[in-house]
Amino acid sequence: MAKEGLHFYNQLSAIERDLKDVSTEERYRIRLERSQPVLNAFSACLRTQTSL
């Protein structure tokens, strides 16, 4: 589970690195667009682990 958590963290960190030179408004919009699927997948992973 720790490896999976780290994988999701790395994905989110990569998104943030890509957005470092973007305006605040654009960063917010892109962050919602790109991070939400990662967060949804992480949430599903956590729900699966807690139901075992």
C-alpha cells in the first residue's frame, strides 16, 4: 500500500512541477483538471484497502 500511495504522490508532484511557471488562475484550472483523476483513483484504492 505504501508503494501505491507513493505512486499517487509522485503523480501529483509531477503535476505541480509542470505548473510552476503558470499563472495562479491557470494553475488552479489545470490542477483541478489533472489532479482530480489521480485523487479519485487514490480514493478508490484506499476504499478497496479498507474493505479487505
